[in-house]
Amino acid sequence: MSSISNDNETIFKSWLSSNAPPIQLPELYLAYKEIESQAKKVNLVKASLYEDLDISIVKRIRSEIEQDRIFKFTHTFVLTDITYELCDSK
């Protein structure tokens, strides 16, 4: 991972820790890794989500995950946690 990626990861984790309950953090980190893995699998990112900060890529990843029935089925609990945390933090 490059230094930019490390910096972005640190910034993201800092933001997440201040916006989500501490007990949910491990689950959210796992969910992020699963989303990153799926994005790599369908060739939306090459290295890391921390390096690809373009909003159009983020929207494409979101769309891909929302439309992928197999991913949604196999990650139901993870997606439920993500949705709960995102809606709860607004």
C-alpha cells in the first residue's frame, strides 16, 4: 500500500471511529474489506479503495453491490450493519 493509501486509511478509520459506536467498528471494518474485495473482483478498483477516491467509482461500486444478488445474499448481515450505521449516523 502506498503512503497516500495509508494516509487515507488512517483518515477513514478516524472518521469512522468518531461516527460509529465502538462495538460496531470491527464489523464495519470487515464489511469495508468485503466491499473492497468485491470491487476488485469485478475490476472496479485495482489496488485499494483507499486509493480510489473518485466519487464516480464509489457510485459504480455501490451500484454493483446493490445489483449483485449473490453478493447481497451471502453478505446479508454485513449489509444490514452497514445500512444501519449509515442511516443512524445521519
